[in-house]
Amino acid sequence: MGKTEGEQGSVSSAGSDHPSSQNAETHYCPCWYDRRIRTLIGLRCILVLFLSFALFLSAMFWLPPFLQFADHGDLDLDPKFRDHSIVASFNLRKPVSLLEDNVLQLEDNIFDEIVAPSTKVVILSLKSLAGSNVTRVVFGVDPDPESSKLLPTSQSLIKENFEYLVTHQSLSLNTSLFGNTSFFEVLKFPDGITIIPPQKAFLLQKVQILFNFTLNFSIYQIQLNFNELESQLKSGLHLAPYENLYVSLSNSKGSTVAAPTTVQSSVLLTVGNTPSMQRLKQLAQTITHSHSRNLGLNNTVFGRVKQVRLSSILQHSLNGGDGTAWSPSPAPLPHPHPPITPTITITTTTTIAITTIPS
């Protein structure tokens, strides 16, 4: 009862098909896909973690205390201005094409107005303002090529000229070629810049800052509303008619168009220099108590007052000073020659007479 050769062949072929199907199942096992997917996910996770860590480090260095190491003066400036320590701008009612054809003469005109030794003026940008024939001129003041660094005397002269130009807007150029300038502003200056708007104060009065505070507006924006700021601040401090407010505006970045601005304030008498110690104590109390009332300023115009700081004089008056620990020195008077003290010399002569009596 044996099997035929056909049956044996079919049996052997069926038996040989079974291992190949097992190999196929082993080759296409889902476990192999799982391992591959896990490997890909692991690589992606590592890449995401690496990028996240890099972003975290980048963000961390822009937060305190690391922010102090950043170059604050260049945070808001165009990258092309970063290689220049002094940058300013103004408007001209002339087309860009005309200014480009006369750029060297424009640089010379600006240099003649600044008058600072060992420096040069470089035009950095000429940009037409949309919808007008006005060109925005941005220029930098750099050290002379022979000098590696700007001289302190030159920097002081430039700062003095810039402060005057911001206040008076009177940059003098070749009017027949360039016309009149407007909107002179400082974009960048080392060690900050301070602008003193025109206000009432006698030349010989000694201005001593009594307190300061910060507004989140630029010097330019505050100047537009300066009369309103002065009036509201006088009202908020309850100043008497014989007391004047003297204000200066400072920006630590050296910009008149970037916020914030530190408002430095002092109170002067119409006649005399500084109020009495009792009056200083009243002012200190008023400033301290009116801080919550925004020092009398309209917050829709000037925003919230921040970082109110009293001078050592006002702090002393609040702490019970009676005026003996501090005495304001009078304003210096001009003395071209040392004073001459008259000297009176009195000479006394004594005469002794000797009389001889005859015996």
C-alpha cells in the first residue's frame, strides 16, 4: 500500500513550501517596522531637544542678568549703522537723486556745522519718505582715519552741537542746493544724551536735580507735549507762583527717538536758588504720595510714571533733616580778578621833649 511517485512529489513539494512561507513571515514581521519607527522617532526627539536647548540658551542671554552684556545701543538700529558710534538724521525737501549726485558736498556741509577735530562725516542712508518729496538723511560721525578712537574733546563738542540742534532745529547747509533742514534727531550717541528744552531759569541759578522718573516715550515725543508735561507736573507738585520747574530729558542709549526717557526735575525759586529745607520736605512728601496719582500727569498722554527716585537732599529731608546737614551753596559769581581788600596803615609819632633847668 505504498504511495505513488506523484503523491510523494506532491508531498515533498508541499513540505518544501512551508519553510519558505515561514521565512516570508519572519522577513515581514511587524516587530521590524516597530524598531525602525522607534529609531526614527528617537533621532527626531534628539534633534528637537538640541534645537530647543539652543533656543533656550539664546533667549536666556537676553534676560537679566545676562542682558547687561548685550549692546543696548544697537538693539533698535538698522544693522548698517552698528559700526558707527555716533549716528544722527534729518530731513531735506529734495529728491534722493539730487542728494546722491552731491553727497560729498553734503558731507562737507555737515562737517562744517559740527566743527569737531579729527572726525569725518559719512552719509549712511538716503531714503525717500513715502508720498512726499522729502528725503531722510542718516549720517555718522567717525574718527579720522588716522585716529583709532574718537577724541573725548571731539565727542564732547559733537554732543553739545547735537543737543543744540535737537532743541533749535537749525542745521545750516547750502540752502541754494539743499534747502532747509527739519526734524534733526540723534539715533545713537555714546554714554547717552540729555536734551534741555527751553524754559524759565536764570543764568546764574544753580540747577540741582531733586528727583527723576521714567516715561515710556522718546525724547522727541515728550518734546511735542512738553508744555503740557510742565503744566501738569507743576500742578501735581502743588508749586507756588514763585516756584519754577526745571526739566531735562535723558536717554541712556543716546537716542532722541527711542524710549524710554528719564525726566530729571528740579524746583527753583523765582528769586534765589533752592527752596528751604522745610519746603524740600513738603516736596518730598508730595512726590512720594502723588506717585500713585502719576505725579499729576495724564496717563493717556504720557503713560504710567515709573521708577520715581528722590535725590539725597529730598531723602535727607524726609528722614528728619533740619537743614544743618546740608546747606546749598550760592550760585558762583564771575570774578575776573581776585578781590582787593583795602589796607589802612596808621602811623603814630611820639615826640619827647627834654628841658634843661639851670642850677
